Amino acid sequence: HQTIYLKDYTPPSFEVLSIDLTIQVHDDHTLVHSKLVMQRLTSGDLTLCGRDLELLNISLNGNVLTPDDYNIDPEQLIIKNAPDQAEFSISVKIHPESNTQLEGLYQAGNLFVTQNEPEGFRKITFFPDRPDVLTVFTTRIEADKKYPTLLANGNLVEKGDLPDNRHFAIWHDPTKKPSYLFAAVIGDLAVLKDSFITMEGRKVALEIYALAQDLPKCHVAMQALKDSMKWDEDVYGRPYDLDNYMIVAVSQFNMGAMENKGLNIFNTVCVLADPEITTDPAMFYVKSTIAHEYFHNWTGNRITCRDWFQLCLKEGFTVFRDQSFSETLQSAAVQRIDDVSSLKSVQFAEDAGPLSHPPRPDHFVEINNFYTATVYDKGAEIARMMANLLGPEKFRQGTDEYFRRHDGQAVTVEDLVDSLSDGSGVDLHHFLPWYSQPGTPCVKGTGHYDASAKTYTLKLSQSTAKRPNYPEPQALPIPVGVALFDKNTGEQLQLQGNALQQNGVKDGLFVLDQAEQTIVFEQIHTEPVVSLLRNFSAPVLLDFAYSDEDLAFLLANETNGFNQWQAAQMLLERILLQGHDPAVYLDAIAQALPQVADTDALLASRLLDIPSESYLASRIDQNFNPAEVHEKREVLLKALADKLKTYWAQAYQALPIVAFEDNSVEMGKRAYRNVVLGFAVRANVEGALDWASQQYDNAVCMTERLGALRQLVWNNAPDAQARLEDFYKRFKHEDLALDQWFAVQAGNPKGNVQLARQLMQHQDFDWSTPNRIRSVTGHFAGNPILVWTQEGMQFYTEIAKRLDQQNPVLGSRILQLLSRWYTLAEPMRSEARTILQALKGQVSSSSVCETLNNLLKA
Ligand code: HT7
Ligand code: ZN
């Protein structure tokens, strides 16, 4: 497999003025005819990408080409001596009915759908399948009338009947787009319709397509779509541009959703929502994914990426936008907690291991392997740092300039930073190294109060671990949110103007951009406690010389819920990773919790987060002993459960089940009730398992039912099996609920590999549906003590091997779960190496091979 380098980028030698596509779907094959009008831009070959295509015929400017006129290999077709103006007619045969990779055009049950990002279009027809070639698409679809739904991007121009019980539809998309945004859908779907009037007064038809039985579950998504459209107008001044916006739900999909122009295709788990089958977090995920894909219309579609190395240009910015939108759906503090929690447990872990890469990688073998937490979530943090530094007004000037300059173009990360800088008048170019340097910087610091001089001196330094390809990491601009609190009263100190400006602290942000810096706060009349990295102002690790008591103070006195949570997490990491005495934490949380729970139950549910075993593992670089980490965490959980034993009982009783309402307050109560139930069971509160059974039986929504089922199954309650059977009977026809049934069993900390294997033998297990596979592999991975056994590792390598041909994108992702094998204590480490090495030679896809090679480099 070939490595591709960012430095080798060259612009396309031809542009495509238009493409007319005809897709003729038949039961056992599909024919694709294309008419491509191309025009030379620079010297160089005329290259059309193509993979797994049977070329039936090709003509150029009216002349049939013979094999002497071109070179063809499994990846491309190169036309010899191409003229400057080239009009091609190309016919190919493809097999969506046997396409299990879920890229290109594939059949999923009774539905044919496309997935073309990043390189799927080349599996539909020959084309310069790269994001910087934009063209106008006209698409004619022909199929049997058993498939009444025929969709493609843009506007419906014509539809009609054909002989042999067939019919056709012609769609024209007036906006130029790259091939990865092309979409077509052929099937038998019901549709939910609505409309939205844009800020320009245009009426947009909104349509969500799903199987008829799923249509009632599309209302939440529809409302989220309208809310997103309004938000993008209000916050970024971006109206929608076409007359229609369609979303199609499909159950077999490799990722969450895809932003195809005007025709989004969604994994059912990201679009269907109903309180009876969808938990609150899953419903939230539907809303934020709808927003994410909608926001791509401006950040991704109208302005796209020049090449795939720039993926974080669209993904990082769009994640930042969907996170900001989500702050309007729940408290901003909890939104930030959830985003940071996922960043730390997934992205920090990725960046600490053999799959570490910069948000803008400089090379890859398989671009599918780079849809990562680093590209998405660290990319979002970079956008956020720049936005915070500018403040809302200047950031808006910057983004206005970006949209003004680059609408209709395929651009780079530099183009974004240039526009933000020029539009706002604030130079942000020193942020560019964040995009091209891997690793999580660590900010270290100390603070000193001088009572006689009335100064508080803060010393901060930064460092990033060296890596083979990055031997000299440079200092980055790290915005550090900072506030001082009076140690005696707990009040936040009002920092005085002059001293602050001299120190470069503006709006509570100090930019650490050297290896070491010192800030002196003057006129500080009482001893302060400093709060740093407020609201997680930068994606860094913080190692500040706090006493445990200082952290307990911040947990009690910080004014922002995120910062309270952060203080608790720092204390917990000290206990779990450095062996600190838990007493300070236990007292502090016991004191803070009841009051927070009364005012903000959602925040209280998050304050009880204990870092996961996987996150803790990511912080241990050698001699990792999963059993030891598990044991320490269990001991702490038990101590916390016991400490508040009487409180759990009262708190649970105070939260009776009430009618379902979809709002942040009620969601908070449901989340808190489930967390409290878990602690009550752990503390052996009398009758707690009975409460779980009653909660299961009386549940009015999935959050309640699943929360209860989890306690019953994970604690091996006498009636666990009966409730599992009941759940199965209730929901056996609801795929997304059944996924939860698999997940709750696969994720059982007291489970084992045998159980996971049995689940994969179950009659409802389905190797063609990634959601079902992930429901077992993803949840089993939550238990490192089970994963890092020989059987556990073999379980994952066997799955990777099986998926290597069938669905390599998924296979590669599942293999990535083993990325921290090299940190294991012996003999586990050697066993892991042997198991991974045994996979070599047994896999051949570029996705799985690249991941395996990277893992073995560790
Ligand atoms: N931009 C989309 C990426 C995506 C994707 C990538 C690889 C394989 C399948 C995929 N499906 C969707 C999703 C997004 O970020 O919005
Ligand atoms: Zn995206």
C-alpha cells in the first residue's frame, strides 16, 4: 500500500464542467453511464479514479477508445494524450447487491444508498475523485417500481414511467460540488415533511425519509433540523441555499451520518428518536448530529477541503459549531463537561499512543483511518481556542470573511486562519502549529502568594513529548483561563485592570506561548486559590502544584460547573493514579453534592463521574496492570457509595418517575436518578435492587428502563435474566433498542469473552450492520480487565480479520481498540505482541494493514 504525503499535493490537471450520470438499478447488477465534460487546467495526465468497476465502454469526443488509448489498473484509468477539451461517455457495471464495505453504492436490505466520503465515488464510476474537483451533477435514476423512492442531490427535474414496470427520476444540483458529496437513494421509504422559511424569506422543503414504521420517530430530528437552521442564521449569518433539504435514515452505515449536499444520509441511530426506545444521551446525540450535518452545508460543502489532509478544516470547525449549538439544548457547563470528558478519554488516549497524529496529518496510507478524535475533536478545540481569544464579535467578523472569500472553493487550514485573522484584525497565525504537531501538551505550574508585597506569582511552563517524526516539538499558544478566589471567603477576586494588562491576561485568558512564563498579580490582599484552564481553555494536561485541599476548595467554590467538575477530576486522578488519600475528595463531594443536585441535577450527575478505566489506562505509559486499576477504582467507588449511603436512599426516593418531558431539567433528574441508583446498589442500601426492578417495570422511557436493567444485569440480580427476556420480547422488532440489549450484556464488567462470543452467535446478531457489531465490541471494550486477556485480544483480532475484506473501515476501527497494548505489564505485553503479529499476513486491506502496522511500531 502506498503512502501519500501532504507535501506532494498538486492541483488537478483538468476541471470537470459537468457530469450527467445515469444509474440503472437491477436486482443482480447496476449500470452507471456518465457523460463528463472536462477541460484542461495544467499540463499533466488526465487521470480518472476507479475501483472495483467493470468498464463496459468508453468514448472520448465521440470516438470509442480501445485499450491502446489508456492505461488502466485497479485504482485508475489514465488517458494517453488527452486533448484540452475532453467529453467522455463511460459505462460501467457495479454490484451494490454484494457491496458489504458500505462505500460507494450499496444495498442495505431493501434500500440502495451511497457513501462517497472520502473515496467512495470511484466505486460508482470513473471520475477525478478528489475534493478539489467540483462540478455540476445531473442524475437520472432508473429502477423497478418496487422502489418508488428515487432520490439524488438538488431539484427534481422530471420523473416518469419506463417499460417493464420500471420508472425514472432526474435530479439536477445547481451547486458545484466535489464527488464525495454526491448521493443517491433508491428504495421504498415513507417521508415526514415540514418546511423552513430562511432569513432571506425563501421557503425550504424539509423531508426526512425512513421506513414507514420508523416515521413517527423522525419528529425530534425534524425539530432539531429547524433549530439548527435558525441557529446558523442567528449566530453565523448563514442561510440555507437550496429549495429542499432531505435526510434519509439507513440502518447499515459505517459512521454516524453524511452531509451530502441537500441529501444527508444518516445512520438510523443518529436520526430516529422516541423516548420509549431512545435514551436521553442517544436523543441528544440525534440532535447534535442533525446539527453537525446541517452546519456542514457551509463548513464543508459550500467551502470544502482542498485535499483530505485538510479534513479537520471542515470537521474540526463543524464539531465546534455543533458543540456551540448543543449548549443551547442543555447547560453550557454540562455540554463542556461532556465534550471534554470525551476529548480526554478518546483523543488524549489516541494522541498518547502509536496512532497519534497531528490534526492535519502529513501522510497517510488510507484516509479512512483519519476520521479520528484528533481530527474531529482536537480540531474543534483549535477552532474554539481561536474563537475564545477573539470573542464573539471579532470571531464573527473572521468567519464572515472566511465565507465571503472562499464560498464555492476547496481550501486549506491556512485559508481559514488567514480569513479569521484578516476579518478580525487579530493575527492568529501562531495557532497554525497546533494543526501540524501531534501530542497533548502538558502545562506545569506553581503559584506563590507574598503577603507583604500583596502579589500572587504564577509560574507556568509547557512541554510536549518528543516523537520519532517530531523530535523538536515547539511551544504552542495555550490560552489558559485564569481566576483567583479568596481562600477565606470563597469569593472570586476582581482582578484589577492595569496589573492584568501588563501581564497579558485579557478577559480571564492568559496566552502561554513560551516554554516558561511568569505572571505576577498585584494588589492581592488575601491569600488566593487560583483556578486554571477554566472551561478547559486549551486541550492540554494540567499539572499544577495544587494541594488536595485547594482542589476541594475549587470543587466547592468555583462559580462555573465545568470548573467544579474539573477540580473533582483532578482530585480523582490523584487518588487513582498517584495513590492520594481519598478522604479530601470524599468530604468535598459529600458536602457539595446535595446542594448541586437540588439546583442542577444534570450537573450533579456529572460531578459523580469517576474517570473510566480506559481513561486511566491512557495515563499509564508502562507496566499497566488492568486488574490493579480496576481494583483501585472499585475501592474508590465503594468508598464513595458508603460515604453517602443514607443520602442515596433519600435522593432516590425524592425522584419518583413522572411523565416524560424532553427538557434539560427532566433529563437531569433522569440522569441523576440512574447514577444515584447505581451508588445505592453499590452501597448495599436495603432494597436498592428492588428499586431497580420497580424502575424497570414502571419506566416511562428508555433512560429509566435501561438504567435499571444495567443495575440488575451488572449486579447479577436474581431477576436480571427475567428482565433481559422481557426487554428482548418488548423490543425485538426495534433494532436500535435491541442494540442496547446487546450492549448492556457485552458491557457487563463481570462478564467474559465467552459471553461476548455468545452474543455474536445470537440469532439477532448481524454482521452486515455495524451498529449491531459495535454494540458488542464497543461496550465490551469498556472493561480493560476483559480486553487485555489473551482471549480478549484474540476476540478483537479475529473480528478485525473477519472484517478485513467484508468491511475494512469498520475492521480497522475495531482493531484500534488494542492500540495501547504496548503499555501492558509483562507477560501481557509479550502476549499482545504475539497476537498482533499473528494477524500480520492474514489481512490485506489498506485500512486494517495500516492500523496493524502502526500498532506494531509502538
Ligand atoms: N463527513 C462524514 C464522514 C463520514 C464517513 C467517513 C468514512 C466512512 C464513512 C463515513 N460516513 C460519514 C461525517 C461527518 O463528519 O459529518
Ligand atoms: Zn462532519
